[in-house]
Amino acid sequence: MALELREKGVSETLADKATAEMAKNDLANASAVWKKKFGNPPQNREEWAKQARFLQGRGFGFEIIKRVLNNTPEDLE
């Protein structure tokens, strides 16, 4: 994302700032979607994979998915 913005002439500082803001929003959005669907952390590998596939299907990247699934819901609020 930041690279695309820089290619279009956006300054590096502004591109990095926009990318960081989007990542923060992605985490909040992924957390809200996950909480609405599941609400409880996965108890085993199969549940983790199922929840990860669900979030991936909603367009979230693997780093965001890992942060959502590896933290308790209280950590994400």
C-alpha cells in the first residue's frame, strides 16, 4: 500500500502514516467481525484454522489474523 502511494507521488511520510492508520483500522475491524461470529478464542488447532479461514475470506491479511486469534478479546478492545 505504501509503495503504491509513493508511486503516485505521495510523500513517504504521508504514505507511511496512512498505511499505519489503515493497519490500526484493519485490526479493529477484524476484531469486531471475529467477535460477532465467534466471540471465544480457538481452543485447538482446528478451531484456529477455521477462524483464520473465516477472517481470510473477509479480506484480512495474515498478520492481522494472527493478532486477533492469538490475543484475548480484552486485549483487542
